[in-house]
Amino acid sequence: MKQHLSIAAIISGRFSSFAAASNKAPASPAPGAPAVILKNPPPPAKQEAEPHSRAGLVWSPGFWDYVDGWFVWEAGHWELARTNQHYLKPGWQKVIHGWKLQRGEWRVTTVDFIRNGAKAKEQEELSGQQYDPLAAFR
């Protein structure tokens, strides 16, 4: 009888921790999540030494992120450069209703980028070849 109770306690303990972990909000918002707008300004930005430029990379400076009611410092990092795209650096912007968080994102700078993407998709459809994920195992 004691053995059955201890096994039941272990199982219930595991399920309760799983349920608690699944109810937490994600640490970083999903793409397309609503914008974060606060009434109070964020803390002053930390001083980071911006590294020397590197070929094929873009520096994204650190910024104060707002997670679960707290300001959390996100350190600067390198982003891979993208052709025909411009990187908008992250930071806080003063808006009418308070302060809005602008996350770092890529923006298309030319229409040719969109046209070339559409042409490549058409060529894939016309060629009839499709990606076969199991081809290496056949």
C-alpha cells in the first residue's frame, strides 16, 4: 500500500509541475504580437561598446525589453546582413500615449527583392521538382 501511495505522489508531483510550466507566458513575444506601449519611460540604456564593423554582419545594439511587467536588458548582438534589406535597430520611441517598444527588424528596401522572390517561386512550381526530405534515406 505504501508503494502505491508513493508512486501516486511522484506522478501527481510531475503533472503539477508540468501544468505550472505550461501556464507561463513566453519570455519573448511571438512575431506579430501586439506592440508594447507603456506610460512610464524605460530605464536609461546601458553603455555598450559598439564593436568594429564586420563584413556580412550588422550590429544590433542592446535595449531594455519589457517581459512580464519587468524591464530586462537584452544585450547587443550581430545579425547576418540581408541583401536588399535594411535593419531597423531596437529601442523605445516616444509616442502620444507613452513609450512604444520598437524591436529590431528587417525591412525590404527595393521592389526587385519582392519580384525576384516571386520569380523564384514560379520557377520552382514550373520545374516540378519538390524538396524530398527522405531522399537521403532512400
